Amino acid sequence: MRELNFIKTGELAWVDRPDPVLVEPTDVLVRPIIASRCDGDSLPIHRPVSRPMQAGLRLGLLDPSIGAIAGEVPFQGPFGIGHEAIAEVTAVGPAVTSLAVGDLVIVPWAISCGQCRECRLGLTAKCSVAVTSSPGGMLAAYGFGPASGPWGGLVADSVRVPYADAMLVRVPDGIDPLRLAAASDNLTDAWRAVVPALRQRPDGTVLVIGGGARSIGLYAAGIAVRSGAATVDYVDDDPERLRIAEELGARVISVQRKRWTSVLGSLPTRYDVAVEASSAEQGLRDALRALRAGGICTGTGYYVGASTKLPVMDMYATSATLNVGVSHIRPALPELLAFVAETGFPAEKVTTVLADWADAPEAYAARTTKVVLHRPRLTASHDA
């Protein structure tokens, strides 16, 4: 079979791999038919980060968790890349009870057993059973390389999914699978950053600082609008993303900034909910300082420094809450799917490149906000 591999910065290629097989009776095999590029995948593809990260880890300038996730030599190719996919079930283990060959399913990015203490608490990306397969001991996941386990990437002809009854969620009838292309991670991550907070602050105002987590910020802005937020302000310096945010119903605020400059002076008000999607320390500080009393901020980006500075006294004074952490997708998927079905949220508007599967090496490397690959299902009458 073929698997899309990260070779080095600026270079992706198809690599032949052995076909996966059913190992445990709870396994299934799936054939991905839609795959989208996570915002985080753009980092090693577009920037030569491996050597700087190695030096940063040695000098203690970067948090050591980076090495546990991406390896002692971060982003050293080749490895299978990609961890957002919609797939067709092609083989089912004898102990699998809820799935059948031909089912169309969402494959969460993180491996989870569904039974351990962490999974029962909803912390499926920290599954204590699955992480035992990971040399880094931090995550068990698709598409991050061997430090996060032997799972490979999801831009592949065939993928083994363990704990299938617990992990996989069927795509509901009546929803275009392309609308759910990023449900494995970015789309659901945006949902969890907005909807639970708005439930605590009904009719609240929402700030999204976009940029680094490119698609997450846009999904979050659109979801906030569809959730009935009183105001949704989207801040960015990219004209394309500002246009998409406006199409999704947000009020856009264009800024000219560097990663270390504040955007607080451009904000017209304070907010009940803030989503920090710039992946910059300054963005995180701005989002926290922009909160109203009792406001809630969720940081969705990577803050890799070993000593990220936060305005803790300001948070104390305003009784602010900061949520950060890897996205626990599996427990949130049912509510996300219900939200999309009920509101008709057009998540596909965030897709800026829709490409044929065969063109993955070139398309996945595009310098754009959201890349989605697609190909037909094996059953011709169910083309995607």
C-alpha cells in the first residue's frame, strides 16, 4: 500500500508500506477517502524546525514534552503524516460489535481504548493503555512519527484502528463527509473551545485570535456565530482568513502584527470567551487580558517555550479561566455531529484547497489555510 510520508521540510512523497492486518479481535481496517491537513502539520512542512528544535531541547529553551511527542530529533523523516480522516471500513475483527464493512467513519487522531480511567474521564488523548505503545510515553496517535507509536499516518491506502468500537464514530446520514473532513481533530477542537464555554456564559461575546492554528480559529468563529454568541470578533492579519471569517458571520478585525506585538489596542471590548489560535505567547497573554470578569480562554496552539509567561495577576483580578491541552476528540464527536446536523454549520467554507488523493504530495504541502484530499469510496454508489 501507499502512505504519504514527510521526508523533510518542503518534501512529501508516497512511500510503499506493508499492508496492515488485523492484530487484535477488537481491530478494524479502514480505507481513508477524505483527509485534511491539521494546522500543526504545516509547521514542519513549511519551516525547517528540526535542527532549531534539537538545539532548543538541548539548551532547555523548549519544553521537553516536544521530544516525547515528536522524538529526540523532532520531525525527522520519513514518517507517515496526517491525522484527520474520514474512512470506509474494509475489515472487521471478530470481537467488533458496532461496525460493519462499508461503514463510513471518523477516525480520531489519538488512539484510545475507551475503558481506562483517563478514557472514562473523557481524556481520550491521554489513554493510559494506548500510550504504552509509544516510545515517547506522551501520546499514542496517528501522523506524529514513531515517538507517538507505530500507527503511521492517515493519508494511506489502509490503516489499522485498534479498540474500534470505542474509537470510531459513523458519519451520520445526510451530512456531506467533506463538511466533516477535519472532525478527527481541528473541527472538534474548535467546538470544544467554544460551545462548553458559551453554555456557561449564554449570549456571551467571543474573541478569536487567529493565525497559527489557522483552521481552528476559523471553525471556532463560525461555531460561535451558529451557537448564538452576542458578538464574535475574529482577529488576524491574513486577508484570506479574514474573508472566510466574515463569510462565516464573524466581525473581522484586521491587524498588522508580529508574533511578539499585542493586538489589545485593536479590540473594541472585553469578552466572555476567548479562543487563542495564533500559537503565540503574546496572543495567549492578549486573549487572557481581553476577558471580562469570569471569562474563559482556551489556547488551541503550540506554546513550545520552556517558560511561557502568563498575566497571572490579571487573571486573578478578573477571575479568568485558562484551558490548554491536547484535544480529546472522541467524547466530543457525538455532540459536534449533532451540532452540524442541527445548524447546518458549513465547515467546508474553511477548506481553501480541495485536491484529488493522487495529488497529495503536492497539495498537502500547499501554503494555504486548509487542505482537504478526497477520493471515491470503494462502493461506486457512495462516491465521496
